[in-house]
Amino acid sequence: MFKRIAVALDGSDCAAEALTVALQLAQSEQSELGMCSVVDPIVIAGTTPPSPAMDLVICDMEVEARRLVGDAVERAHQLGLTASGHACSGVPAFEILKYAQSFRADLIVMGTHGRKGIGHLLMGSVAEIILRESPIPVLVVRGARKSRSK
């Protein structure tokens, strides 16, 4: 049913869980995987004026995004799956949607942190935007909840 699956990666535990789900789905469907990781320089730098130090931070984040993609592609290859990947900078939700379109994906798989309340209000939700804007199905994998001490 799903022949080309785009997977959004951000280095979080919930994105790792989403990758595991995508790998299992790709194995059962004989699907090709496209991994995508986006660095958001606005979130990193905020309103801080450009500086060499901030450029180094962004460069490090871009290196990490490429590593995430490379590791995920390698993991897929070890399972005998066809996979490729892309790391870029920009607004995550829109870059993921753009990547899914260029990859010709028929499904997007991604994790969600499941923020609520003020955390959701302040951070927004990449998954929520993608769910609203995507012309193709989106499988959202919720991260494991951590138990709370009373």
C-alpha cells in the first residue's frame, strides 16, 4: 500500500520510535524509505544577532542532522531496505512536507513529543502542522510517557 515512506528525524526518543515503526512498515510493505532531518536556525539563534559562535552552533546542528540521517539510512540498509536521506535547514514542518513531496512519498512517519498546555503553546507542534497541511497520510508515533513521581 505504501511504497515510498518519508521519515522525519530530530534526534529525540519519539523520532527514534517513529523510525522503528517506519522500518517495520517498510519491511512488511517492501517500501522505499526517505529520511529527513531539519535544523531550524530560528529556534537555535532566536533574535540573537548573527555571530561566529552562533554560526558554529548551527554548523554543529547541521552535522548532527546529517549524522542522524546517515545512521537511519544505514539501519535501513542493514535490514535490506532501500533508503536515502536529506538534511537541511529551515522551518521543520514545511521542510518535511517539501521533502516528502520531492521524494514522492505516499506516507509520512514522524514522532510527537505530546506536549500539552503552555509547552505546546510556546513550542507549537511540527506534527500538528504536518497533519493539517499534508496532502498524504501521516502516521504520528507518540513518544513513550515517562512516569511521574508524586
